[in-house]
Amino acid sequence: MQGSSYNRLNDLQAEDSDPQDTGSVLESTNGQKCKIHTTEDIKAFCKDDLCSICFKCLLGEHRKHDVFMLDELQVSDLSGKVSQFQEKVENQITKLAGMREKVGSIKENYDKKFESLFAQFRDIESLFINGYFEQETLGDLKNGKHRQESILMKVSKSVE
Ligand SMILES: [Zn+2]
Ligand SMILES: [Zn+2]
């Protein structure tokens, strides 16, 4: 009977140690290992090479590649992308605002030019109304024509 109790004790010990062993075995087989660094767990995925890589690979040949960490993929990778995207959108908005400002200033300049042009037209009109050109043409036709040309020059200059 001694032998059977010893065996039972042995069995109990074996039962006790078994879950620990299988646990560690499961852990090591579940966590994928790097093909190059066989002792390192897979930590990331390289988007450039479309392969799983370990931390050593990540710091090594895949250093400048586009990779994402498997653990933090959902949270940090996406949130980083979102903030990048937001930055781009904000840049576009700033650019658009700048363009709008430029368009506004161009319109303002145009309005100012139009105003000065309109003022000059009013001056010319008043000259006509006051009979200035009439006097000029009556007095000296050539000289009057010359003055008209100089006024026209002024007007066309302000339009440029
Ligand atoms: Zn590796
Ligand atoms: Zn890579």
C-alpha cells in the first residue's frame, strides 16, 4: 500500500506542476516569435514589408519604415492618424483663409482703383459740363486734343 500512496503523492505533485508547465508552454507558443530574432516576441507590423517584426527589428532594419505597434494599434496609431488628418484639414482651412484674405485685398484694391477712376471720370464730366473742352476746342483744337489725350493717359494708368 505504501507504493500506491507514493504514486498518488507523485500524481498530485504532477497535477500541481502540470498547469504551470502548460501555462508557460502556451505563453511561449501563443506569442509569435520573430523569424530573425527567434527569442524576441512579435511587437509590431511593418506596413512597408507587410511582415510581423520584433522590437529589435523595429529599431533595426525597419527603423524608417511605416510600422504600427500591435499592442497599441487601435488607440495610439489611429489617434495619431486622426491628429495628423486634423492638422492637414487645419492647414487647408488656414490656406483657404489666407486665399480669402488675398481675394479680399484684391477686391479692396480694385474697389479703390474703381473709386479713383470714377472720381477722374467725374472730373472729366465736370470739365465737359463746365464747357472746358468746348473752350479748348474752340480756342486751340490741337492743344485741346492734346489735353484730352493726356487725360486719357491718366485714366488708363489708374486702371493698370
Ligand atoms: Zn526581429
Ligand atoms: Zn520594414
